[in-house]
Amino acid sequence: MRVNVVAFCCNWCSYAGADLAGTSRLVYPSNVKIIRVPCSCRVDEAFILRAFARGADGVIVCGCHIGDCHYATGNYHTRQRMESLFGLLAFMGMERERLRLEWISASEGAKFADTMAEFTAQVEKLGKNERYTGDCIKATDAEAAEGI
Amino acid sequence: MRIGVFVCHCGNNIKATVDAAYITERLRDDSSVVCSAEFPYLCAEGGQKLITEAIAEHNLTGVVICACSPRMHETTFRKAAAKAGLNPYRLEIANIREQCAWVHKNKEEATEKALSLAKAAIAKIKLSQPLFPGESRVTKRALVIGGGIAGIQAALDIAEAGFPVDLVEKSPSIGGKMAQLDKTFPTLDCSACILTPKMVDVASHEKINLHTYSEVEKVEGFVGSFTVTIRKKARSVDMTKCTGCGDCLAACPVKGKENRKAIYIPYAQAVPNVPAIDRESCLYFKNGKCKRCEKACQPKAIDFTQEDERITEGYGAIIAATGFEAIRLDAFGEYGYHANKDVITSLEFERIINASGPTGGKLVRPSDGSVPARISFIQCVGSRDATARGKPYCSKVCCMYTAKHAISAKEKHPEIDVEVFYIDVRTPGKNFEEFYRRAVEVYGVRYIKGQVGKVIGENGSLRIQAMDMLENGRYDAVTDLVVLAAAIEPSDSAKKVAQMLSSPIDANGFLSEAHPKLRPVESATAGIFLCGMCNGPKDIPETVAQASAAACKVIGLLVKDQLTTNPCTAKTDENNCSGCGLCAEVCPYGAVGVISHSTAVNAALCQGCGGCTVACPSGAMNLQGFSRAQIIAEVDALCG
Amino acid sequence: MMNNENRCMLCGRCSAACPMAARMDLPPHMWVYRTQRGDPSSVRKADAIWKCLSCLCCEARCPRGVKPAHVAEEARAGQGYILEDVMKRVDENMPQQLPVAALRKARG
């Protein structure tokens, strides 16, 4: 089964970088679907968890490089919140590698394509997300055996 | 809701990879979609007509366009919607070209993905609201950062249009690199002669405020209402009293940096013609002695107690014109630049042949002051270099200035043997090719296709080991002066300035334009404009053209009394807001105010980043145009 | 493929830097050019590849990241390593590094 990758891209840098990958005709896997946001700081943790709950197998959040955020400080907040979210996912027993934070500028079309290809390959190796679907965290077999 | 969907073929750009007919058909499955059509070029007049007529005919309350990137034509399609009487923010674009058809090869996969993206756009539009732009003020004053020819030209054009402009330059005089040049290609005009009248105009123009020996320290705000803090460094000279007589220079006993005195005027035609004291080499600032300049100064203009001054000013638009430097040659040891006095850079050669330079215009070797019998010019030192020590781009001006140097050398001493080692000779401008051919055919300059492997000092001369590619053999010779055409790079302040302006820079440190073809003098950040070398290698005519273009954009902005603001701003639901103020803390623009247990967003200041929306613990804050419900609907559509 | 000869822009820095180029029948840039043009056999036949010291100056100076010295190694490796044959190609007046370089296996 094909893995589903959702990418949140900020309008000013990473979404433009994705467009540049397009105008440069660089190829990357079609598993990746992009949602445009004004700034990476718009990405609420709830959106990411919702994506996993609804069938995403990997989520990548892309923003401007630190220091270059179009809204001055937005990506600092993104960075800090994503750190917390990585912790939450670990607590939930989900693989950390299903979530990625990447800074991609408007001139980095090649980096965008390479990152998407790499991330998709990584998610494919992890397989479909079966740990957190619907709105439940499914117990692993081991946890079920212990009656958790 | 009554939604109209329009799928663009974009000629074959989309159609070749995405089955437009299939998508157009499938999207009709959604009961809200009352009209679904495909078209070869939606951005063209015919396409626009299709959309506007459909809005009227089907009473559409929402439109989804499946086409190229919204960064391309969102404005175009929004205007079309508005013309047809539909609120322009009831229109959403699915990017099925740059982010689908152009990046995937498999037709089935690309089509399925395009369908998914379209459904996400439909899901988003269903939850949209009509939005209305606000208005923000325009401070009718411009700031130009950088006082070289680019900044000078831009400032003059803006001032001539009647707007006040502040020109900030970090060195004690305006003029930049052009002031250091002897002659300019291809006309061989005297550089200072064509530049100084403009410099004088800048100094005397009533609408231009010149801040030399100053730097921009902080930039806040956004287009129409920037607030900038400028640090005016202490010259230790009172500019209101100084007459430019130069007695202080004569009195100073110190040789400071670059062979100048501790108190110095950068060059004879400096504007303003007021010296500055380099506090690092001045004896008074180092150990409290001397003060001869103060004694010599009749108008009593020397002021050792002077301190840096900070001023804060409001501007509607800012132009970045920070210029360039030549790269350092530390990583290019094979040319022997640091080991031999007679291996110099092109800029140093320019200064030698310049009558106002260190040798008074005599073309002599730095080591012994003799006239060289042979000069060897080496091109592309650090340019066209994909390795870590160089720059991958072509520096654009070197082929031309080397031809100019060769001609200048021959003009001064026809008997000098001049050779140029090149990879290619690039002559992209008007009369440039003819100029280069003159150097070869009229002046007898020898152009050798090939490069130099090593330059070794030997017995007061220089031995070069090179390769002649057309002879396909080694070329080993003895020469007297080697001139290196070092690559250019953006000036060291460029990155700092770019970050202060929130203006993007590319991998080479140049400030990026909003669109390389169609918006060459605008930064992606509204209200910031670019001109000159800070944006990429270019010669003087291109720089001046860009400067005037940037000025034109600034004037277009400043003539407006109001700017329409982005309507996708944050908004508080007072019913859910407790006034905790986390949103206000996160906002980079101070757009959120906390007022008695609630908050309110100033739509004129809000730039729509959405940071407050995510910080809000109760969900009271939301972002119009990218609301919580809308993004969740997109997520559901893409993952389903 | 050890390196992409298509990157070469024929600037000649490799040959200019090469300490042995003056004594080569085919200078380093030509090894790359001939390989680019689909004629590697002329490189294998050249005496020049046996004069290469593997000092890697050419690679250090190349602005495009092309590796002429590796092209020479591939050319040498492609001919097998029969010691007597190798020593016939090598000039006895050559510096000592050469035989070592000549016998080194081509590495990626």
C-alpha cells in the first residue's frame, strides 16, 4: 500500500521552493501532498495529529531558514513547538521518523525535491502508520498482552 | 454552497501528465459542485471569461481553480471573481502544475494526486468566508541603504519625484566602488567625472538627507510604515563646522590602514568633503597623545568627545543597494598573491592606473616602481568555480574590465606586452564585443585560451606556468606583473541588512528578487526593493537601470495615500477569549492588543502569519483565509 | 562512473598545474576531453598516463570537481597489471612515486 505523506509548506520559502522544484522539473514521489500555510508557525500540532489520525503515514513541516522567516520570528515558535511534539509522539509510541521539520528556502528547489524523496523513502521503510489511526492510539501486541 | 470547479490544461503542461477530463468529471460527484469545466489556458482572456460567465450563470458562491501555483495567478483569478461580483476570497487554487504535473512522471499517480489536491481545495472553500481588505497608511519617505552608484541613482530619482529620501552609507563618503575606478568600459569615460556630478547632486538636493559613516541598525514595521534606527558613527569631526580645507590631514603624523593618515578623507572628490578619524590608528584615541589635527583646525571642527548617534525615522519603502566586494584570495595560493608584491588584484591595478591613486596614475610595479615590460592578466580567479573555495557564478564584469585594463596599459606604454589568460571571453553588453576586439586588433593584446597553474617569484620577476589550450601545449613564461580578476561577492553587510529587512537571500548571499524575469528589482518582502550588485553581478549600465527601476517602484508606492492590507488577518472570538495574552506575546508586529479580559487584532498591522492562532490555548483566535476548520478540512481531504 | 567528465569546461587549469604536463604526449585535460567525446581508447594508448604521479594537483585546481587523475587511474587499471609491461611503459628517470602510482588499484 502506498504511504501518504502530508507536507505543510510556508508560502514565502518552502512553498516557493516546491514551486521551483516544479519549474525545474525535478522529480519526487507523488505520495507527497502539500498544504499551503502563510508561515510554518501556522501549523498547529492538532493538524499534524489529525493527519496521522486520518491516514497520513508521514508528516513534514517546512519553513524558512532560521533568521530568514518572512514574519521575523515565526519559525522560532515552529521549532520550539515541534520539539515538544516529537516528545509527545514518542510518548504515544509512534516512530519519531514519521514527523520531520525542515527549513527550505525559496531558492532551494533541489533541496525540496531531495528532501521529499528522502522522507518518503524513510516513511516507506517504516510502513503504514497503524499505531495512531481514527482517534485512538492502538496498543501494541505487547501492551495488549499485558492488559494495558 | 454552489461551487464552480475549473481545471486548466495549461496547454500541455498539465494535460500531458494529469488527466484533466477525468478530474473534471469526478469532481462533479461532490453535490456542492454545480459546475465543472476544463479549459486550455484559464489565465487567458477566454479562460477568464469562462469563469466570470459561470459565476453569473450558476450563481456560484465559491470557485476552485486547478491550475498553476497560486503564487503565479492567484491575483489574476481573484480579480476575475471580483469582476463577476464574487468576493475574491471565495476562490481557492489547487496547485496541480508546479506541485503535481511538473514533478511526477506516472500519469495515474499524478492524476490521483491532482484529484486529491482539488478535493482539498473544495473542502477549504466550503468553509471560507467573504473577506474584505483593510487599509494602512503610507509614510511618504524612502530609505536607501548603500551610497554607491546604485543608491545614488535611486535616491536622485525618488527625490526628483518630490519625495524625501534618506541615503545611508557606511563609509565616510558616498561613491562606492565606482569612485575608485579610473575609466569605465566600453566608452572609457573617466569614472569620477561621470560620478561626481551625481554625488554633488545628492549632497545638494533638498529632498535628500545624506547619512554617511552610518549604518542601519534595526528595521521594524512593514510596507508603508517601516520604522528604522540608524546609527551615525562618530567621525570625531563636527560636520557643521568643517570646511574641508585639509589642514588636519597635513598635520597628522600617523600612517593608518591602507596607507592613509589616522584622520582621512577617503579620496579627493569625497562627498561629503569632511574627514573622519580612524580611532584604531589615531594616537589620541590609542594613548591620549598628539591632537595635532585639533591644533591645526581653524574652524575648531575636531571633536574627540563625539559619540555615535542614533536616529529613528519612519519610511514607506526601503531600497537595498549594498554593493559588492572582491573575494579574498587566501584559498588561491597558486597565484602567489600574498607571496609576491607584483601579483595584484584587478581593483588594485585600477587604483594604480588611476591618477588619484597611490602612484598618481603611473603604471609601475609595486615591488620596485619600475614600468613592467609584460603584464599577465588571469581571468576567472574564483569565478565559475563549483568547489568550496570559489563562487559557482560568472562575475560578469571581469572580461570587460580586463580588456579595459589591457587597453589602458597599452595607452600608457604601447611597448608593454600584455597577455590575458581566459576560459571564455564574455561581452554581453552594448558595444562590448567591439571593445574587446579593439583590445586585440588595435592594441595587440594577446588573448590566450587557457589558465595559469602557478605563479612563482624569481629574481625580481614572476614565472608563470600555464596551459595554452589551442596550442594544446604548455605555456611557460616570465612576466613582470600579474593581475588577478578575482570573483565578486555581495558586501559583508548584505546578509545582515537582508535579515533586518526580512528579505530573502540566495545560496550565494545575493539578495533575491521576487521573480527573476518579471520582478527583478523587488524583494519578495513587500516594500523592500533591490538594485545593483547586491542582487547579482552586473555592470554600471545595468546597475543604473535597476536603480531607476527600483526608484520607480518606490515612487509608485509612495504616491498612494493608503495601501490595501491583506485581509487574511487573525480575529478573536471574544466568547472564547480569556485575555491570557499569549497571542500578543507571539505576534512579531505588535498587532494584538489585550483589552479587559479579551484581545483585539489590529487588522492594519496584522500580517497574517497565524502564530497567535496556534498559541491560543482556547481556540478563540483564528486566522481568516487559513482557519483551523479549513486546514483540518484540507488534511482530511488529503489523507482520506 | 568515478567522475562526470561532462562537468569539464576545458579551462586547462589541470594541465597548467600538472608538474609532468610538459613531458606528456597527452596533457590531463585531454584525457577528460577524449573521454567526454567517447574516445577513451586514445587515452589508454597514451604514454602520458604512465607519467602521471597521482599528485592530484589537477583535481585540487579543477573548478568543476572533475578528476583527471582518476581518469588516468581508470585508464591504467583497464589495461591489467602485468608488471613487466608496466615497467616497459615507465621512464626509468621518473620520480619514485610513479611506479607506486602506476600500480595502485583504481579506487572509487
